[in-house]
Amino acid sequence: MYKRSSLSILRKRIEQPRQFIQVLAGPRQVGKTTLVTQLLRELNMPSHYASADGIEGTVWLEQQWEAARFLLAQGASEALLVLDEIQKIPAWTETVKRLWDEDTRKGKKVKLIVLGSSPLLIKKGLTESLAGRFELIRLSHWTFTEMRDAFGCDLDRYLFFGGYPGAASLMEDEPRWRRYITDSLIETTITKDVLMMERIDKPALLRNLFLLGAAYSGRILSYNKMLGQLHDAGNTTTLAHYLSLLDDAGMLAGLEKYAGQEVRRRGSSPKFQVYNNALLSATIPYSFVTVRRDPERWGRIVESAVGAFLLNEVTTRGLKLYYWRETNAEIDFLVAKGDHIAAIEVKSGATRERPAALDRFVSPGKKIRRYLVGIGGIGIEEFLTSDIEHML
């Protein structure tokens, strides 16, 4: 059983008296539907599940709600309605609000779980129409622990192939694995989760920005350099907006430089970071064996995997993730929570020489703990199976 903590949280909330709509959100193929299926098997409560895949109107949504109300009419004291792929229905939040409020006034105990992509789902009206009526449970990409326990995945393969459970059985057939990641995950996410939910004037630029960012995962690249590498890039504002959308879709983030002032952070060059190392490995023209034998390339894979782990952890825990650089001194990652900061340097074997940046980093008024991960420090496997909040 994976995502056990998320399953426990969801079950506890559903078994409580009817209070809030439960929103289960996360990127594609991280197990949202599977998690709910597990929940339905364990619950002693009548339920109705429906997916909005291929549905265009809100009439369907009302029909599914009536199916849950029908369970109450048969004598059940409460019923659970699960609506999957909810973001595909235009103006779904207004309809849900109306039906939820109707049942609240009449004392009908229809409990609701909705599943969708986050935070694109939220930006399309969740916080406006359903303010005060929902709780959010964020699902992250699969961790090394989950892939190891579920599929017996060893550390090296996890670092390269990443944490998509649907692709676990394809690791021994690398060309097929690459096609699955690029066609079923990357292209589907861009086409259905971004292009259909946001106005994109330059869809080719969005795709090329993702490919560039994935290839540079774990590295800093200024917007001006991006403009030089991307055809028809427009301006830095367009690039920043597209990068934000890719971040929202759980694909690629642009980490900000840590600085004492928010203005300076937002004006910094981003550090690219994929959310799942599969998105990096599937888009580079090198096999697992080739990369593993090359210390420089393997070092980049390791550093990106550490960053992906941190990015998913801070996203689900409400922490902040930055990098830091002053002149030629750089710290790979800074995890921040209030006045507490964990400064993390990754030493992976990549052939690069950098000053002792951990010694040089200071932030007045902050409590800083410094960590070396990799060669000479905390082992990669040990770090990827740790609780980062214990580091702060």
C-alpha cells in the first residue's frame, strides 16, 4: 500500500461528520484515482464514483450528484460522491457550490471528493467559488521509498527512471519507457492540463521551454540566455509566465535565488528543476547505461533527483525551496520554514570545483543548519528516505 499517509488523512476526514469538500490534487499518474479506489474498498459507506473524462457540460455533474442523493433515499444515513477529472467541466465550481449548499440547508449528508490537477485546478475557481467549503490534500510524485517498496526499484534506477508507477514495468525496455513518458505523460500534460486550461499564444514555445528546462534540471539559466536558445521566444515576461504554468502542472519549476528581499528573489535567474527525474531522463539522448558510466552526466542526474525530492516535499508541506549564489559561490538548495533554513550542498561526483559556499552563506536573524549530501556527507539513499522537516 503506497501513499499510506495520504490515505489515512483522507479516510479520517471522510469518516468525520460532513464538513468540507475534499479536494485530492496532484500531477498526472501519481496515484490519485488508485488512492480513492483503495479508500472505497475500506469504507463502510455507500458511494458513487464518476469520471468527467470526455464530459463537457454541468448537466452530467448534476446527474452524478443525484445518483449520490439516490443512495440516501434508499435509507443510507450518508453517502460518498467521488468526481474524477473534475477540472474538465467548465464552471464546475459554481455547480458544486450550488448543490453542496442545497444539501447543507436540507441536512443531506452527501460527502464529496473531487480529483484534479493542482494548482491549475485551484486557479480555475476553487478558492473563489468554494471558499470556506473545501480542504486540499496534495499528492506528490512517488518517492524512492514508495518505488522501492512497491516495485523493488533500486537506487540507481530510481535516480534515472524517476518515480512514475505506471512506467515501473517498462524500465527494462528503455525505448518503450521513453515513449510512455513523452507521449502519455509529457505531451498529455501539456495538451490537456495546460493548453486546454490557459490561453497559450505560443504552444511550441511552451514545449521547447519544457525541453530546455528538463535538460538543464539542477542548473541556473538566465532569461536572457533562454531567449538566445529558444526560437520565437518573445520576451522574458512570456517565458516567466510559461514556466509558472509548467510549475503549476507539476512538471518543471524555476527556483528563485534566496535573498533578503522579495523583490530581489523575483528578479533572479531561475534554477530549473523537474518534479520527477523521468522528465529529465526521457528527454536526453543517452541511455541509463551510458549515463551511469559517465561521472559528469551521472552527477547531474543525482543532483536533479535530490532537487526533485526536495521540490515535492516542500510543495506538500508548505515549505519554501530556493538556491543561493554569490559571485562564484553556490549552495544547491535552501529549504526555508519561517526563521529556520536548511542549506543543502550536493556532492555527486560531477567534475566541478566550487568554494566552500556552506561556510560563506549567512542570513541575519535566521537559524541555519548546513548539510552535505553525497560524497563525504549524508548518503543519497539515506537522504531520499528522510523527513526534511527534521533537518530544519
